Amino acid sequence: MATSEQLARWMAAGLIDSGQANRIRAFEAMRADREPLVTQAARAQRRLPLIAEAVAYVGVTIALAAGLLAAEPAWPHWPAGLRLTLMAAVTIALAVAGATSPAGRDPVWRRLRGVAWLLSVLSLALFATGLADWVWHLSDQRIGLVTASAATAYSLALWARHPSVPQHLALFVAVASLTGVAIAELRVQPWWPGVGLWLVSAAWLIAGSHGWLRPVAAALPAAGAGLLAGSELVIGAAESRSQQAVIAIGYALAFAAIAGLLGAGMRKYRIGPVVVSAAGILYFLPEAASRYLPGSFAMPVAVFAAGVLLLALALRMARRRAWHPSAGAADREAETHFP
């Protein structure tokens, strides 16, 4: 329904005249008088399946947890072949359940397919871990490499088939894990896996900002989380070796990630990367200030300035969205795949 503010803005822009605005107001008022009951009933119908669906997911989760608790005492005593067979069967069953769901007909089925395939990726990762450990008897690092490689290949295939939020997140976690374990396998300094994760996440952020990784609503926050996690891994590994220069590089990576996330959020009118960047500011800024400016009044001033900056950015985003209504249409892009 067109609001008075929208009509006034359209008249100011010369799109409509006052007579057309009055006719639009009269039409919308008449339509609202005729359809309130229908609209309320439609909203209730949409809300009820979501509630029922959420309850169903909780029930399934509780049932699975009960089954795992019941099988835990006997699980170590089962033959490796039986355990691998069960995990393979679960993986296949979840993959088939997702593939055969009528996802094009109803949003509930699309969500069900996304969740089923996400669980299928987790089950495959467990299967690959068991195969590498119980059958091939590999080292811990090689087990991680096998698991991450299998999860990456499988989640990539599922994401290409159904680029929804769960499949995107599964793919990112798999790629990030593969990057970390592959770099660690090279026997390099302990902070290099964090650098690798940061670089992969930066590439992910760029690709998501250009719309090359769908849905964008998942790509940007996922990349932001990876950037911040990579920075923290660099700092933590450098602290264990007392490498002050590398610690400084870690903080530089963190603040570069925060700046990139703020820029991506402003450019794409997305709140997700802005929220992740705010979390990064709250985590890294006081830490850096206490390390490099101990006992200084600069730390609360810096945190206050960051809060004012975020508030200004939020107001600017809201103002730009009000004057460019089409900018918010991109926020619904993820709903096409995972409503």
C-alpha cells in the first residue's frame, strides 16, 4: 500500500500529480476496508505452517539426540564396517530425501531440502572421518584433509544444484576447513592457516559482493565471520610464539576485514555484514587498545567513536533505502531459494 510519504515523494519528483495521488489514496482506503479479514486469515495461514515446521524440527532434533545417546555405549564395540555402513546409509537417505522433496511447490519443502542436504554433508564428513581413521589409519592431519576434501566436493555439488543458505554455509565451512588443514599439512609457521583462511574469506567477500556466490545474503556474513576468525587465528598463533610483528599484522587484518565488511554492507544495502563488522569492532578494538595503549583514555574513546560511526552508517543506510526503494529488493534474493 502506498503511504502518504511515498505519494508526496512521487509528486515532488513529478511522477504523479495531486489528483492522481488523491485517487490512489481513495483506492487503497477502499481496498483496505474490503480485505482486512482476508488479509488477516492469509497471514494466520502463513504463520501456522512456520510454527508447526519449527516444532517439527525441534522434535526431530530431540529424537536424533535420544537415538545418539542410546547408541553411544555400544557404538565403540560395533565393527568399523557396520558403523561406516550406517553412516553411509544416513548420508544417502538424507540426500535422497532432499532430492525428492517437491521444493518448487512450497517454501516449506525448499527449507526441508536445504536442511536435509546440510545434515547429509555432516553425515558424509563423519563417514569420511571414520573411513580415514578406522580403515586407512591415517594421522590426525591427514584425517582432517580427507574429511574437508570430501565435504568440500559434496557441498559444492549440492550448492550448485540448490544455492540456498544452508548449502552456502556448508560450502564455506568446508572450503575454510580445507584451506586450514591443507596449509597446516605444509609444516609452515602456525599462523599461516589463519592467513590462508583470511585470504579465502576475502575472496569470498569480493565474489559475494559481485553476486557470483549465491545467495548474497549468506555469502557476505559468512565471509565476514571467516575474515575475523582468520585474524584471530593469526593473533593467537603469534602470541604463542611471542611474535609481536605478526600480532600487529593480525590486528591489521582484523581492521581491514571490518572496513571491507562495512563497505560491502553499504554498497549492497545489507545489514548482515554490518552486524558482523560491529561484532568485530567490539571484539578487536578494546583488545588492540589495551595492548598498544594500556591505561590510556584512548580505549573508551575509540569504542565510543566506533559506536557513533556504526550509528551514522545505519542512519545512512536507512535514508538511502527510503529514497531508493529498489535497493531493498536484493534483501529478498535469499528468500527465492530459502524462504
